[in-house]
Amino acid sequence: MERAARLSGRGPKHSDFSNVTELSHSKKAVKLLAMRHSPPLYWSFWLLVFLTTSFTATPKTAAQYTPRAASEVTHWYRGNTHTHSLWSDGNDFPEMITEWYVKAGYDFMGLSDHNILAEGDKWVSADYILKKQRAVRKGALEKYLHRFGPDWVEQRTGKDGGQEVRLKTLAEYRSLFEKPGQFLILQAEEISASYYPEEGKALPIHINAVNVKEVVPPIKGTKGGASASEIIGANFQAIARQEAATGQPILAHLNHPNFQWSLTAQDLAAVVEDQFFEVYNGHPGINHLGDDTRPGDEAIWDIANTIRIAEMGEAPLFGLGTDDSHTYHGGDVSPGKGWIMVRAEKLEPAALIHAMRRGDFYASSGVFLEDIAYDPLTRQIALIISPDGDATFTSELIGTRKGYNATGAETGIGEVFATAEGREVTFTLPEDALYARVTITASVRPENPSHEGQMKQAWTQPVGWRN
Ligand SMILES: [Zn+2]
Ligand SMILES: [Zn+2]
């Protein structure tokens, strides 16, 4: 019965990390693993199970596009939830940026400008647009006019006699790009708040609210006032209030904790309202790798998750990859550096957000995965990595054991439990692991790297913490 349902495509969804349906998925994962040891007699049967249960999701990139068969239940959808336009401090028009993502093979994206949505009447001067361009080439306005034509582009003479251009609202431009099942735009905002440390000037707290209905005004700290985690928490609560009031799910993620060395792992751990943060942000100025004394984003992830799981009894943070692009005419704060792959049934906001809340997604700066399956009974995680030319892949199982020592010289937080080479990898979590996650690093560099020595990577979500 269960098998019949599965083979007909009405079986359990690909939520291998879902609490509710963990058992049925574990059976699937067992089959996935068993397949590799099956005698030839059963080969065709297992192949069928394998194809219908594990390969129903196909990665989609320009180079590796695989058509989605009609019988598929879930798909991998590629998206970026963090991008800036002329609506705040980005230097191109929303339509130009959106088209870049369409052409690059993304399935969804959100333009997330600072404390503003693309709505209402907003005009910008041609002078301002020119100044925002970092490279002297064909101007942003010229390119915009050339692509969309004078009938679409609205211009006027401003009060000071200078030329001005009206920015199109999301309501105006979304129909140029959106196609059901093909491309989706999520209305987004980068809530840009701040707090005052005990000494010194205000530091940034940036949180993306994706799939919002209306703007979420930032809640900012004052001198001698609330702590970083209190301000983060207050902003997450404001987002949750909008979700409760409208019934529309909002993906909220904390951004670039090391930007201006603003936030620590402890700050992130403390805010239990927050389920997501950026483990990779493509902006070259956000201190992704940390420095000699301060942890990078991956280490922050392990510290925060260890505190949450071991000391607070709370769920870990899930990690996203994003672009945070601002420049589109040269300059290195450009698009296409970081993204997420979400395994969902449909390319619709609620389906994507619910899949992410289950942990059914991974972050990437260049590596694609064909499958991730976690079996909570055997505590095995199995990955299949997509080929990428001649690239080879190293996967690391990373986590923290129950006996870690937060104050020791060797803390044991974010320990590399095991390493494996190749495109098909199966790891068993150590008995005493509080959780584990996998970082996959390719032997090749990204086309558009954000830091020195960067290799293409992917990051799967923490597993093994529910039991
Ligand atoms: Zn930011
Ligand atoms: Zn940003």
C-alpha cells in the first residue's frame, strides 16, 4: 500500500528532515542505502524505487538543466532572497536585475531593499544613477532604455531642471517575468536596524523578511538600551505579528553576522524566534571567513547551534546562501555568488517557505546536489553531488559531541567527524553527536568569487538533533 502510493507519486514528500513524517522518510532513506547493496535480481525494482523516491528532484542550472518529468512530486528550486536595487542602495533598475536572475536559470528571487518595498511613487535623478555606477561604461539608464524602450521607461524633468526616472513598482513589473511553475518573485525587504554596543557607535542588525505583504519598519536600539539579541528578537517578533495578522508565511533570515563585526554566535543563539541565518553571503565586505580572533560564518553557525541544542534545548539555525548584490555594471558586489536550493512540491511562496522550515534546502556558492537523505534510525546522511566538469568533491561531516568543552583550548565545537571524497557520500553520525551537517567543497573556484582562495561549496542543514 505504502509502496503503491509512493510509486504512483502520491507518497510521502521529500521532507526527510520533517519531524512529523520522520518515520516514513527513514524507510525511504533505508531503501536508498539498501539499493547500493541489492543483488541483481532486485535491481530493476530498486532502481524504480530509487528513481521515484530519490531522483524526483532535479537541479536546474544553465549548465546542468534536466527537464522535470510530469510524474515528479518535488523539485529543487534555485533562488536568491537577498538583492538590492535603486529602490535603496543598489545601482540598477528592478527589471534589469530580475531579468539577470531569469537568464541565469534561477526559479525565484526577492529584491530586498533596505526598509522599503517597491511600491508607491519614487523618482530618482539621472545624476544619482550615474554616481551609483562604479564603472564608467554604458550607463544604467541607457541600458534600461535600450532594453525596455521609451514607452516603458518613465522620465521627467525634476524641480532642479535635472532628468529623473520613475522606479517601477513590483505590482507593475512582476508580470513581465513571473510564470507559474517557471519563475516567481517574492516581495522582500532587508529590515535594517541597529543596536548600540556598550561602547562605541551603533552596529547593524539586518534581517530579511521575504514574502511580506507590507513593509516592516525596523526596530532600532538606543544608546544604553536593548542588547543585540533583544533588538534581533524584537524585529523577528514584528515579522511574526505580520504573518499572524495576514496568514501569509514570511521567511525571515538574519543576515551577515560578521558585517562590521556586529553580532556574535551567542547573540544569534539567544534569539529563538529566529530559525534562519546567512551562512554564506556573497558580499565581499561581510567578513565571511572571520579573522585571527573572530570566527567566520560557518564557525558561528556551529557555536550558535551547539548553544541552542545543548544548553537551551532549542532547534538549531538553518543556513542560507545569498548574493546581497548591489552593483550591476562592474564592481564585485555583483549577483550570482550565493543561493539556496529548496526541495518543494510547487514553485509557490508557501510551499518554498514550508520546505525551508522543515530544513529541506541547502545553501550553495557553486556546488549542486542531486539528493540529500537523512535516516534518523541509522543516523546516516547520504548525498549525491551533481557533476561539474572535471571537479572533484570533498565532503566533511561537521558537528559537536555531547562532551564538548566550551572553555577548553580544544572546544570540540564544529568538529570534523569524517571526510569523504567523490560524488556519492554516506556518513554515519557519531553516537554522541548533538547534531551534524555536511559542507561540500569542490576542487574548482566559483566564476564570481567573493573572497580569496574561495572554492565552490554547498552546506546542508543540521540533522540528528531531534532525538
Ligand atoms: Zn545587510
Ligand atoms: Zn543587503
